[in-house]
Amino acid sequence: MFDIPDPVRSSWPKGARDFDFLQGLWTIRHRRLRERLAGSTEWIEFETPFVMHAILGGLGNIDQCRIAGPPFFEGVSLRLFDLDDHLWRIYWIDSNGARLFPPVVGGFDGARGVFRGDDRHEGTRVAVRFLWDRGNPDEPVWQQAFSVDGGVKWETNWIMTFHRPG
């Protein structure tokens, strides 16, 4: 990793340092619905290691989580802060298809981050919402939800609680 001089980082606009809290090594406790958009109430729970580091002088970051398996799974997030609109774009890539998913876009208001986008799930158009809660910096929480009705009703289908290993 490259060290980013503080004078460089402190010169970025408000919001550009919103994900600094997530840098480094973590363990994630996952709760994921077994089936999405199917009325499922069965949650699958597991843990993964996670690492995140800054890129582009702090205007972006990249993270990785991996399950050794079986089955093997690896996921990567790429977050980029747009200096023109002062919003974050979060892209997801995983080993289920090695495809770059459309971004969710948004930012933080205090400890709460809201990011929205559009995608498809098994052929169905969905609105996607990521919620971040960094109120407890020792245990931030991320949630993903889908909506098939334009955001009137949301189904939370994945919750990740982060904690530092050891």
C-alpha cells in the first residue's frame, strides 16, 4: 500500500474521506437471504476476511472478501469519489460471473450512508439500495436491499457487520 500524505487527503472536498473508516483488515459477519425476491425468511450466516485500501490519493478505494469454499467465492468493491458531483460510485465484481455491476451512487449524512442504483436480479429489473451505518466505528454495518416497485417497498437481502480481527 502507498501512504497518502495528509496534506493531499485534507485538500479533498467534504465527503471524499467518507470511507476512511473502512481501511485495513476486518472480519465480516454476513447474513444473506437464501433466496432474493421470493418471500424467503431463511438467512444464511457466515464469516469472511476483508481488506480495504485507498487508491488514487484517497479519492477511491478497493476492497476484497473471499470464501475459500466450498464453494469458492470472491467479491471486490471499487469505490470512486467524483470531484465534480461530490458523490461516491460503488461498483461490485464477484467470482460468480466476473462482471462489473452497475454502480450505486450516493454519500454520507453523518454516520449514515445511502447509495442507490438500478440493476437486474435473475432477469428482473430492480432498484438497489446500500445503507452504511458507521455510527460505531468498531462495528460498522452495511445492508443491501432490492425493490421491484420503484422503491416503495424494499427487501433487505444482505447484512454485513464488520469487526477488527483479534
